[in-house]
Amino acid sequence: VFSGTEADGHGHHQASGILSREAFHAAADPSRFPEQLGAVEPWQAVRLMQGGFRRAAGGPSIEINAKAVDPVLGLSYADIAAMSRSMHRSQGMSHPERRRAGTNTVTLLAGEPVKGSLFDGIDTTWRRLPGGAHAGELIERAVREFEPSQPGRVLPLLAEARRQAAALRHPWADIKLRELDDAIALCAGIAVEAISSTPVAVPGDTMQVGLQATNSSPEAVVIRRIAVEGSSGVLVEDNGDFTLPAGGNVRRDLKFAVPQDEPYSQPYWLRRPRTSDFYEVEDEGLIGLAETPPSLRARCRIDTNSGQIDIVCPVTAADVHSESPLPLAVTPPVSVRFREPAVVFVDGSSKVLSVAITSNGGEESGELHVEAPTGWRAELPSREFRIRGQGEESVLPVTVTPPAAGGAAVLQAFACTGGSKVSTETRTLRYPDLRPQTVFLPASTKVVRADVRTLARNVGYITGAGDGIPHALEQMGCAVTLLDATELSRGDLTRFDAIVAGV
């Protein structure tokens, strides 16, 4: 979209224009980033094009009619673009797309010539795979003959395409194989869901997953095998054949122990500490995924009249905030957090902080420990905690004494329970337009010893978004009054030594 020049408006746009050109050539150069070549090979993109809201100077251009209405979607691609912009909340970009004729211009910047299409000379069909032409022809025929009122009519075509794809032994064909299984299940009217008996999975605990299969087609099918899988492979399976009748459903319950080494459901880009401005990702195959693959999943092998398919679905848990179930999160047995995210010591006096231990699973008991660096002291009157059930918490006081000299430090808390040592807080992030995310944050607090002389004792404060300054002012000995619009316009402000405007 961007030219890589000052015409782009600001630095982020300009940098993206520069980097896209560099990446086009670097991707084909085996001397660039050789550390990546253990998993991938150098490749040259066919061409680099520039489109967007301003016409690029350079090679030949073509016109794309993105404003034509797609007959299946009932929308133009310009309409879909407007819908995506309406979700760009941080920049307030929402505006309606007007239905009008017109085209978008894209210009060749580098690579092979272009005449009528972005994909000139690029085979996007199954023919690019040796032996894949017949599978592609079958799928094209299935698309042509598909009727929404009778989806089962194309099942023989899809089943034969699946057999052809399974014989190709190619990574791209493996992806399409999973998509074919999903398509066959949809056309056959078969749906599978796996529902956990608990809201979270705790390593070492025993849990139950109910697998429910529904068949809305007029023909019965046979379920050959069901299993629950984790990161290390199959956790439990049932190989007993049972019939899924036409228009009916069946349920099977599977009990198993969650492996002690099952990884927590931390987003893959947060599993390692960040290096400067970069996330450290140990499994590069995950890079680019919007979400981490589900921790636990169910696999169901089904014999239909058209052939055998595998249906894979995440193990889910009920969500009280939504009508849709959520992928089950694997969590530590407890969550540990300091109630004070940062503490200022204005002199050498001790302060009492609070550490909350919350049960993620069931009844838990154990000991709390707090590690303090040299010069700082953290003393607990009692280390023992006992929690009766999921969601309940125990709060223990910690007396912290700073060193005589100034400086900053980090206190780390950890709970020992049932053979586990937990030093993280479990937090669920919820926003209206996003699927909730479970993240694990360090159970730590920053403490600062500084000589502070406060001249303004009585402070009026105008709060900003996400503002933690009032609490910091109180730690420095100020009496803080939060001011609202009425107080600011009509109140007596002379009683304050200072008024501070927040973020």
C-alpha cells in the first residue's frame, strides 16, 4: 500500500513500504537469515504490486473491481473492507462504504510482468501438486453441483477427492485433507462437540469430557473411535464401535488424568520473556496464528456411506459471559498475585502488602513464599493457606522493609501446593469483540525506596484512563480526592494544595 517515502504520511507507513520491498528480495536470498532455513527454504514471490488509496509510480498497472457485489455473499469486497475498518477502534476509523461503481488500481513494482490479473502465471489449483489434478477436478465438480437444500448429493465426489488427496503425501494436501473432512461432515449433517465437566484443566487432576455427536442426515453412520488428545498425544480413547442413528445423537463420557507436564494455555508469543521489542517464539510453526491451538482436543473417526473421516474439535468449557463455549484452558492449581502492583517507600518504615492466592480448580492448601533481593526483607506472619473451592481466595499479609539506601527491586511470590510451585497470576482478558484470552503473569510487585519530600499534602486529582497515579500519591503521604466534572465546575478548589490532571 505504501511507497516508502515521505508521501506516506508518517513513519510507520513509510517503514512498511520500505520493508515490503526489502522482504520481496530477501525471501529468495539464502544468505539472509540462514538461521531460519532449518524449517523453510528460500523462495521468490512472483511479483510485488502496490495498491491502496494512491496510485504508485512504476511499472504497468491493472484495474481490480473490488466494488462489484459478490452474488454468494451479497456484499462487495469494499463493503467487507468497511466492516473491518469499523472494528479498528483505536483509531476511530469507522465509516460506511457507499455502493458505487469504480475500480482499484494496482501497479507492478518488481517481478514478472502482469497483464490482466494479479495471478498471471501462478497456478493456484490442485495441478501444482504432482498427481493432484484429479482431486482438483472432483472438488470443482462438487462446487458446481452443490445444492444447499440437498448437500449430501456431493458426498461421493468429496469422498473420492479425499482419497485422492490422502495419496499425495504433501503438506499442502494434508491441510486440504482436514478441510475436506470438515466439508464432508457438514454435507453429511454430522457435528461433534467435546464438553468439559470443569471450567479449567489442572495438570495432575482427573477430569471428564463428554463427547456428543449429532447426525441430522437421513442415513445412519458408525463412530469407530473417539479420543482426547493433549500436547503429548492421546490421553484417553474408546475404540468401541457405536451407531449414530439418522436424525439422532449419542454421547460418550471419557475420564482421564491431565498429564503433569501438560503446558499451560499461555499464548505462544508470551511463553518466553520478550527480548527488547521482539517476542521469543520457540515453535516457529505457530508464528502468524491469531490464537494458540487448543490445549486439549477431541478426535472422532466416523464411517459414512461415502468413506471414513476424522472430525477434530477443541475441548470446550461453558462460559457464563457468552452463549458460545470456550476452548478449555490448562492452568496451574492456583493463581498468585500481589494486590499492590507497585509500592513506594518514602522512608525506612515497613509496609504491609497483601498476596492473594485463588483456586483455579478445587480445594487447595499449601504454603506461600516471597523472595526478596539483598537489602530488602519480606516477612510472613503465616505461610499456610487453605482454599475450599474453585474461585475462592486466601489473602496473606507480607511485611516488607526497605534497605536504608535507595533503589528499586522486584519481590516474587510463589505458592507450593500439591507438589506444584506456582509463581504466576492467572488472568482472563475480556473485550466485547474478542474471544476471551487466558494469560499468566508473573506473581511479582515492584518496590521502590526513595527519599520523597511532599509539599502538597491535600491533592485533588482528575483521573485519566487506566490511571494508577492516585494510589502512588497516597503511598507518598498525600490525601487524594478524585474530582468529577461537577466538582471541577462548582466545587471549592481552594481547599487543595495542588490539583493534578491525570493521563
